[in-house]
Amino acid sequence: MNQTLVSYLSQYEFFDVLLSLFGKNEGLLAFTIYLVFAGIIVGLCATIGGLGTYAERKISADIQQRIGPNRVGPYGILQFLADGVKMITKEDIMPFTADKFLFYLAPMLALIGVFSTLAVLPWSNGFIMADLNVGIFYLIAISSLVGVSVFLGGYASNSKWSMLGGLRGASQIISYEIPVTISILSITLLAGGMSFGTILGQQEGAPVHWFLFHNPFAFIAFFVYFVGALAETNRAPFDLPEAESELVSGYHTEYTGMRFGFFALAEYIEVFVVCGVGSALFLGGGNLPFSTTFDIIPLQLVQVVIFMTKTLLLYYVVIWVRWTFPRLRVDQLMSICWKYLTPIAIFNLVGNAVWVVVFHGKSIAELLSGGH
Amino acid sequence: MFVQLLFLLSASLTIGCAIAVAVTKNIMHSCIFLLGSLIGIAGLYATLGADFVAVTQIMVYVGGIVILMLFAVMLTGGKDFVSRAQNLLGLAPSMGNKWTYGVGLSVGLVFLLTNVKLILSISEYFPEKKFGNEFPSTVTQIGHLLVKDHVLAFELSSVLLLGALVGAAIIARPRKQ
């Protein structure tokens, strides 16, 4: 059965109080809860996306021995708000020869694709909007809207830079989807299910139970996933679609103001989502480092903090990689995907399948401790 | 109530976008409306309780087919294909004369009547069939069916796809002079 946030909350006593407030109308109450939490999560993720731009500048400044933004607020932390105000008040310019309909549609599609993935992102094992049976599959599927939006943004601008950026972006996103999906598939194989609840339930307790340390193949799969995810979100060293030294700014060259802001925000939130999926699939997500049957709301909040810590650590690595590695060439990009990552991912999948059959799905830690 | 509402939304999205695909003159816009229509169909599957099929619909069509179509349209000229010709009513791009329209209309009528006949008989068999409010997991069932009952069809189709992949690689390979 599909677990949802409402079915999780309904086990507490205050749910009955809320229910009587809503005049025993369960549908209305469920709708209100979803609405409130969707608002919270979208707001939170928009803030994380905004802070992502700040973190990017600050960390790059650290790496390049500069100071970075330090004027707006303490340590310049309000810089992203200032940027947001600037973007909203800027003039919204559209190229005269642009395809109006597609030009307006592209940034929306990017945001829709990214925000839809948040519905299944597991903040803790209770706080998850909808723990679908097909959770991780849904996430992969719906995030392909971002690929369409990159392509459309490039096409609709009617500019050569945008066009090249959009073409590169679309081909890169569909290519790197393959190793990423196969790596995720090998984890589904180990967990025996595609819902985040099942996947997290298998990794409870100490870090040795994480899927990262389950077996050697899963260990490699994490790195394949991470490299592929960097490319899928157009991050350096795979940021060819928006390579500023050759394409001005790639598929969003012609976008101004908040429409550009939508693309940028979608990219930063997508990085966050990808890191969150990585931490949920391989690093145990929000699981506590000890197993307990005790379940109260504050403990769930601790889980949220653990999940955020792991995710933001991965986020830091993404930014770190961006400012330390040079950009690839287009042919290198494609050969890395098709000649290295995809074969390694398929090898991992077969290896995981063999491991599940030979060792009955036990992890290395379980085998060493002689558990049966 | 909520599921019915979602069903109506998905159905109107599907039909509305399908009509838009037919009447839009710009082929790129048609592609995008097709995307909306396919998402609507995924919504229909989801409201009927077939979550795996719904997600597969989005995965295959939105992530693969529509991007492929956009690529194909763009490589063959894109917006130069805006048609200036008009049909009988002056609504859509011209695609035929009154004979083709006549044949199409009669075929459509026959299809419509057959479908009505089929749907009527279905409602007789399931008189109180409601929309699926309970969503049991379909993933496990589909997996079991694929590797037990339909394993031959499954393997044959994967061999066919592998053949298509190898064929595409051979066609696209640079020829030696």
C-alpha cells in the first residue's frame, strides 16, 4: 500500500482533534495537510536553492582565496534575497523573433519538473509527502521534463548560442539518464522495492547497513550515480550546455529577469534533489544511527536534520568539484557516458544480481558477523 | 470525489491537448501539446490505480519519444513547416480533399459505433465498477507476470529491441573510405 503523509499523521492523537475541527471531513483535512506541507516544502526548497547560489559563491571564493559576497547582511548571507529582488524588478525582455509560446513555457516546465520530484523525496521515514510504490521510478520519470525544458528554452530563443546549448543539454541529459537509472536499478534490486520507504527500511541502524557498504558493486554504483547525476544537472565538469567561454550562457542566454531566475532556481533545486536521492539510496537517508521502535514527532525532526546534513554534504562536494575540475570537451563527455559509465553500470547491475542470488541478499557486514 | 476530480482533469487535459495537436499550425507547438496529452493519459492511468503504467507512460513518452520528436522536427526544418494551406472549413492545415475527408469521416463513424458497442457491454459486466480508491502495489504483480507467464514475449521483445539498437549503431557508424 502507498504510505502518505496523512496516513502517517493519522496515528497520532492530535489528528482526531484536527478531524473534529474540520467537521469529520477527512478528504478536506487531507487536502489541507497536503496543501500546507507542499507550501512548506516548496518554500524550503526555494530557500535552499537561493542559499545554493550563495554557497556556490562563498565556496568558490574560498577555493580561489577570495572573500566572496560580504555586503548584504552578516557574511553576505542575504545576497540571494537581493538577487531575487533584482531579478523580479528587471525588465522581462523577449527576443523579437522568438517563439513566444515556447519561450514562456520552457522555464515553467523546468520548475514543474523539479518541484514534482519533491513529492516523493523522503525527509524522514514519516515526513514524506507520498511514499509511492513506484517512488524512485516516478522521480526519474518526472525529472525528464527538465530535459524537455532545456531543449525548448534553446529552441524558442531563436539564437545560435541558445540553440547549441539546448541541443547539447538535451543529448547530455538523455545520455546520462542511462547510467544513473541502471545504478538506481541495482539498488532497487538489493532493496526489493522501488518505494523510498522500502529502500530506507533496509538501511536502518549503523553506517555498515547503508547500501553504500552493502557490497563492492553497490559501492561502485554510488560513484557512477554521482558522476551521472552531476552531468544530468548540467553541473561542472559537465556544464557544456551553459559553457560561458564558448556559448555565452547556453540555453538561457536570451532569458532575462525572473525567467532566467526560474532556470537557475530549477538547476539548484535539482542538484539538491539529486543529492537527496543519493543520500537516501546509498547513505541511509534520515535513518537514526541506532534502531528503535520508538516513534514521536521530535525524533522525526532529528531524522530530517540527519537527512539534510548528508544531503548538504553531497551538495558541498558538487560545488567543490565544480571549482576544481576543468570542463570536458563534447566528445569526451559522450565517450565517458557511453564507453565507461554505461558498461560499468551494467556490470554493477549484473554483479548485484549475482550477489543477491549467491549470498541471499546479505550485506558484507552481515556475512562477516556470521548472521543467518 | 477527489479521484473523480483528478480523472476529469486528466481527461480534459488529454482531449483538449489532442484537439490542439490537430489544429495547431506550428509543428513544434503540436509536439508540446502532444506532451500535454500524453501526461493526461498518464493521469488517467494513475486515477485508475495503475501507478506503474502511469509512471512508465511518463518515462517513455515524455522522457524519450517527445524529445526524439522534437529533435527530428528540428533536424528537418522546424518552424519552416508552418503550413499556409487551408482545409475545407479554413481551420486546420490542409491535408486532403473532400474524398479523403469523406473516407476518414465514415471510418471514424464505424470506429465510434464499435467502441460504443464495446463500452456498453463492459458496463453490463461491471455494473458497479467504481474508480480505484485503493491502490494495491502493481509493481510486484507485473514483475511476477513478466518473468512467469509472459517470459517468452518479454524475451522476444528485448531481443527485437537489441536488434534495433545494433542496427542503428551499424547505420550510424562512419564508413571506411
